[in-house]
Amino acid sequence: MQLFIRKKGRDQRYSPALWSRTGGHGWRQTQVTLTTHSLDRVLLKAERRRGWRGQIAVDDVTLRRGACR
């Protein structure tokens, strides 16, 4: 899974990946500090590897002002 952001303005491109995780089993938790004042969109991208079976779930996404604890 990867996390990208897009800032407000004319440039409609997403940033390079700001966070990523590969593999693993069971529930995971993470926090990411986004250092921008002009956030337009947040994109989570997940891909299943060829020949692999599996599922992905994303729960409880929260955006807050300030740095992560």
C-alpha cells in the first residue's frame, strides 16, 4: 500500500509516495505527518501481487492538524 497527496493549485499531479508498506499479516496501525498547508486530496493505493490471494481493508482514516504523536 502507498500513500500520496495532491496539493491545491494548478498542478493536478500527486506527490511521490510519502509512505508505503509491503506484505504483512493481521491488522496494522500507522501515523503519517503531512507537512503541507494546501492539501487537496489523499490517495491510498493498494495492489495485489500476481498469483497471490488476499484482501485489504482500510479503517478509521483521520486527518488532524499538527504532527503525529
